[in-house]
Amino acid sequence: MTTEEFGAKLKAYRQERRWSLRHAAIEFGISHLRLSELERGISRGTGHATSPSRDVVRRMALALDLPTDFLLELAGYAREKPELPDDAALLLDMYRALDDAGRALGLRLI
């Protein structure tokens, strides 16, 4: 997938949630200018293709409620947990994002 194709998918996921560019940027922990570049797949400064780091992709996946491996793969990275189906990987991602109290509660509920 090209950087432009990834950017178009990212924009579609953002728009499905009815998030403005600025709101999504806050959720992802990046500037709105950087998010705009990623959605276009082109750096404003250089005019060359640009893509997010693995860390940014992880933050995007959590904010969008998408499996990290799914979004990493779309961004051109290797999956971190290739043996898990997407729904199981999403649950693991959500569990890891919890604080200690949230993890303890989650385990008690299971």
C-alpha cells in the first residue's frame, strides 16, 4: 500500500468517527499539520512520501479502536502479533492500554 493509500484509509477512519483533523490529531498525539501530511501521504516540506512511525501508528490504532497489527500492516510495517486474529489483537491492545486498576478489574470480569 502506498503512503497516499494509507492516508486515504486513515482519513476515512477519521471521518467515520466524525472527528475534525484537529480533534484526531489530539487523539493521536501529533500536530494537525502532521496529520494532514499523513492523510495526503506527502510531506509539505519536502514534497516526498511520508508515513507515520510505528509508535504513532500504535497510538492511532488505539484511538480509532482498530487492531494495532491491522493498522501497522496498512502502514507498511510487519505485524507484531501475526498469530492472533484481529479481534483478539484488539482486545490485547485495549488491555495493555489500561492502568493497573483497569487491568485488575478486567481480569476479574473475565
